[in-house]
Amino acid sequence: MLTAIKTELPVAKSPEAAGVSSEKLIEMLSELKKIDCHGFMVIRHGKIAARWFRYPYAADTPHAMYSVSKSITGIAIGFAVSEGLLSLDDKVADFFPEYVPKNCDENLKKVTLKHLITLSAGRNVSPFKSKVRHDWIKLFMDSKCDYAPGEGFSYINENFHMALAMLRKVTGVSAVEFLRPRLFEPLGIEVPYWETDHKGVEAGGWGLHLSPVDLAKIAMCFLYDGKYEGKQIIPKEWVNEAVKNTKVKKQTGYNFGYGCGVWIRESEDGPVRFDGMFGQVAEIHKKYDAVTVTVGGDMNARNRNIMFKYFPDAFIDPIPNAEPSEEYLKAVSEGDYIPPYSEYRSPIESKIDGRKIAFEKKLLLNMIDFPVSVIPAAVTYMSKDKAGNITDVSFNFKEDSLAFSWHEGGQDYSIECGLDGNWRVSKAVIGGAPYTAYSAAKWESENTLLVHIRPSESPCARNLKFTFNGNKVEMLPSSDPPSDAILDSLRGTVRDFLKSEKRADALLTWAKNTLEPVHKGRFKK
């Protein structure tokens, strides 16, 4: 086992001491606090110049990375290529001949590893095929062809899963095990959770959890040609390869370049970045010796765009020994998520305490593999295990909290929820993924109880509103950000696959009216 090198990032005395403008940071924070930004870090000249995290999120706790996973997949492939285990010219069909359809198009046989990790494979994998019921490799191999490999650019997540399937084929180990001695241990990163398919192959294009600090360390390797604290971690030749712009501009409406799992901003200093849904971003400003990191739950990734607005303009010449201003210290100390709270306690608590509520199973949602879970569908929509079908709900009321218990996905769960305006913290593994739930509840009226659950690993919070009427109970699920906004963000993907704006609108309207219905239940005898 490798010995981990020193990994603690030093903290500058003030933003100015590391060469960042406090005035610009304060302006930026005023905008970030208006949206679901979970936090940010700025590292310059090897020091943390600024950081702000909205409790319960933190710099050193895992957070879902979404498509930042693609960048880490690219790094895994880079190690394999540098070690001669794989070649960018390796053909996917040669690795999985058993999956090649009998009458496949010739373009499938031409798809290479490089096409996969540069999103130019030309395969249009259906976003409607269930990850629960299907073999993920087969979904890719059976997908339709939009163009010849290398002649276009399509943001198809499954490309990166296929890349890791090829890696698994030649190494016999998972991607996280492959990366453990090469990337994670040298950087002092605990082996992270990464969602897998049914065969244990990581999703590749999504599903990875990393802390913001760990993401910053990996980004710093790109800043310093693969080195971290003077030690070569990622091969320099791969870092150079990964940031080459391979995008075919005439085939895409994207305003950025793309390398091997890495985006390239077309600006004066041409920073490159790892970029994921809901605003998970690490951007590398080589010209300014800096890395910026942000995580969030904003459906339109506005935290990323706000960071673009202020950087690199916020970089200044360092002012050694500069003290932090009172305005800056105040700005970074505010903005935490506030738990729901009401002084009111309903008199029906004693009547419902400890009693189990059975909720009906929504057959349609189960048919389409979207049973309602305590984890919102936005988090589980690409998962092989969605758990779901909440039932056997009960509440045990205490002086200043309640225990919320329920059954879903074949397992029983119980978490503590504050009733006193303070979060309670519980651990749970739901659908195979680990979560740390920060939870609170309040009575909105005598018969209506709101339970609010914010998993710190997730971009989304869950609201469950229970309305009691004698022995009957209704449960209304919702999420932050709202599911309507999440579905609207998928409009382009759905339209491109269906080749019809009208059909995409109809499908999304149906989904909005279907995925989070009122659940009817009653107390068990």
C-alpha cells in the first residue's frame, strides 16, 4: 500500500494575501446566497484563499458530483493508457463481441475508446430505457447511430460507462480499486462511493461522490501538469491529452470546447474545468495559478455561471500579511440553510404516536421504475436501484424532536427530525448509496405535518407533507429544487432523442403530473 503524501491545504491569512479580491468575493456571495449554491472554494498559489459553505454542506464532506465523474473516468483511462493497459484506438466492439448485434451498423464497429471519452461516438442511447431492468452495456451496443464516430459531438453519459467497462475488462478490478493506489491514496482521499451497474462497473458519466476539498486536490494536479505538492500523480502526457479541444463545432451548439472528460472555456486564459449537473464545478486557471471549486443544487447551475462572472477578474496581485476585512468575515459567516420550525405542537400527536401508516403502491410509477422514495427522483433517475414505495410510516414524538420511520425498497429506516429549529443528523444507505440526513419537522396546522430531509451528499432536499384526517392519511412528496424545474432542464435531451419539440413537451407535461403524486394511506389496525 502506498504511503499518502501530505494533503492538508494551507489557508491564507486573507483572500488578498493569496491574491483574491475580498470586494469581488463579497459581491459574488451576495448572488450565490440567492440560489441553491452549497458552497465554494478558491485556491491560489497553493493556498485556500477563500471558502464558504452553507451548513449542513462542508468542504470536507462527500457530495454527489454528477458529470464531474466523467473527468475522473478520463483520469482512470489516462492511467491505463500510460501503463499500456489500453489504447485510445481500442475498439469497443472488439472488447464486447458478445454484445455486437447480428445486423449492426458498421459505425458501431468503428467506435474507439477515444470516441467514448471525447463524446464523439455517435451512439444515441435512449434516455427512456430503464437502468433497473436492462444490461447497461447492451443498451449502448443496441443504441441507434446519429453519425459516424469522430464526426460529431453528443453529450451521452453512457459513453463513459463503456470506457470503464473496457477498463474493468483488462484489469479485472473496479475503477475505484484501480484508482485507489494511483490517485486516491497519494492525494489522501478516502476511497469514494461510485454508483455501479448490475455487474459492478461504475457508471462512469455520473454517480461519484467526492468532497469539495478532494475535488480541489484532483484539479490541482491538472494545474501543475499532473503533480501535487511536487510529486507526479497523474501522468503529465495524459493531462496534456485531456485538455486538447476535440469538439466538432459545426455539430454542436455548445459554447465550450471539450477534451477527454474536460470542458474548455473559450476565454482569454482558456481555463479548463470538470463540470457536473446542479453546479458541481472545478475550474483550473493555469494562467493565474488557481483553482475554483463550487458545489450546489441549482437546476440551472447558476453558481457555475456566477463563478464565471467573477473569475478570473477577482484575481489580484497578492498583498502579503493582509488582514481579512470585517465585511468579508461577515459575508462568509452567513447563509446557512435554516430548518423548518414552528412553536406549535398539534394535539393529535398523542393519537398518532407510534402508529404505522400503510400507503398504497403506485402501480404506474413502478411500471416505469420511478417509485417514490425519500430520495428525490432527480438523484435516482439513472440508478439501477431506486428503492421507493414508501409505506409503514410512523412518528415517535419526543420533547424536541421526532423519529420518522418508514419502509422502502425492502428495508426499514428511521431518522431523527428536530422540532426545535435545529437539525438532527442520521445515517442511512438508500438504494445502495450512503446518505447523511439533516432533518427537521414542523406542524403547519393541527392536521398537517411537514418533514424536511436534506442529505448532505445530495443536491436535492426532500419534503414530505402528511395530512391526517381520522384514520386516513395523505402524503405529498416534493423536492428542492422542484421536480418541474428539473424536468424542464431535460427538455433538450428529450427533444433531441424524440426529434420533436411537440412530443417532448407532451412527455414532460405528463411526467410533471405523474412523478410526485399524492399518496393515500391509512393507519394500520
